[in-house]
Amino acid sequence: MEKISRNAPCPCGSGKKYKKCCMCKNDSMENTGNSADKEDGNMNEKKTSSYDEERALIGKLRRIEALFAGTNFEGEKKAAKNALERIRGRLRKIRKTDSPVEFKFSFGDMWSRRLFVSLCRRYDIDTYRYSGQKHTTIMTLISKSFVDGTLCPEFQELNKTLSAHIDDITNRVIAEAIYNDSSEVEVRRRKRYISEIDSR
């Protein structure tokens, strides 16, 4: 588009000079357009960054599973499937020599509980709770050697990785949306005497 001279008659037909009429409006619209484009670009950049972060996390979780399955190769889907089959096969063998017993697990937070249930279901381990038990309780019927050798160690590694990721996201959101300092509160010595007012 041809640039209009500041002192030229305004093309809107008002009879005023362009600089005293529509120039300000056009500049304003142009800036709005540029800032909208910039905002869209930032949004797309954030989406790409979140997606990359998510894929990296999934890759890390799969590597943890491969470690507990005893595999060491990298072909993503093939490695994940192979790891799953190895662990399920190990569990079937263990059941023949180590009879399943009932275990009770308790989890203080929702994320750990969901992770544990998903991990059990992935290995075809039944999870349940009895009527009257707390929502934080999960019961399973499983061989003790599998709990000690695979299920608990793998859960702990996965939980540590996911917790760090969730903490990182939460801290970033709080810093950006609320305030940049969310560190722990100052620890002070307790006062020896606390004054009380008798209301009688």
C-alpha cells in the first residue's frame, strides 16, 4: 500500500490534512494488528513449548519403565511395548512361586494415587477399596516379591519425576500470574509468653 504524505489531503474526503485526520487512527489500527500478531505468535510458541515438554516427559517415563523391565534400547513405541510385556511376563512367573497376598496402600495426594492405580492397571493388577475405607486407600492382591522388586521402586521413580514436573509448572504459573516469590515462610522463634485478654 502506498504511504500517504503527512501534509496531503486526507483520503477520507474531510478536507483536512492527513496528519490531522485519519493518520492517528491508521497508526493505531496498525499497532493493534502488530500486537495481535505478536500475541498469536507468543501463544503458538507457548503451545509448541508445552507440547515439546510433554513429549520429553513421556519419553523420560518410558525410559524408567524400560529400566525396570531390563531393556536398554530406544525405539520408542517398540521399547515401551517390549518393556510392558517383559514386566507382565515376570509377574506371571512370580505368581507361580510367590502366592499373591492382599496389600493396603495409602496416598496423601490425588496425583500419586492416580499414578499408582494406572501403573497397577497397566500390569493387569486389580485395584479396589472396601466399603468404609478412605478414598486415599488402594487395595491390591499381588505377590510381595513383585511389590518389593518392581512395583514400588518403579512407582517411586515415576512419582518423583512427575512430582518435579508438576511442581515446576505450578511454580511458573504462580510466579507469572500471582507473584514471583512463593518461597517458604520465615521461621521465627516461638514467643515465650503470649498475652491473652480476659473477656469476663
